Amino acid sequence: MADKIKLALAVLLVIAGIAGFYYLGDKALILRVASVLGGVVAAVLVAWMTEPGRQFHAYAQEAVAETKKVVWPSRKETVQTTGMVLAFVLVMAIFLWIVDAVLVWGVKFLMGPGA
């Protein structure tokens, strides 16, 4: 139950930050943006103290660890793969252009000379 109250408080803090943005409508933009950022930061801090917040933090840490395990392609592999994709796109574009031209010609032929 306490987690639900904390999460509701976090939502209210975000709403308060947004409301502050509009309440400070005649003030400098930096103050208005600071109001929103302050509400969001306060909401994150409150949400972090809940069990779902801790679970999300653990999940995020695991995601970062898994990302570090990925073997990223080298520059050469990336350039080669990109080149193959661009070549395939060019071939498909030409093929579809030819198919379109043939279909247009076929429709004009079927409709007759007066259409």
C-alpha cells in the first residue's frame, strides 16, 4: 500500500511541475523549465524508493550489462552491410519501376486508344 501512495505522490509531483510551468507563464523560460524538471526529478526520487522502482533500477543495470556483452560490428563490416542494403534497395526500386511501367502500359492497352 505504501508503494501505491509513493507512486501516486510521484505522479502528483510531475503534475505539480507541469502546473508550475503554466503558473509561471509570465516568468523567464528557464524558471518554467526548472519547474518541470524539478517536478520530474522529485518524482523519480520518490518512485525510486518503491519496490517497482528498485526492480526497474535492477532491470536497467542488467540491460546495461547485457549491452556491454554485445559484439558490435567493425567499421568495415558496417560499411559493407550498408552498401549491400543500398544496392538491394536500388535493385528493388528499379524492379518496381519496371513492373509499374509494364502495368501502366497494360492498363492503357486494355482501355483502348480512346481512353
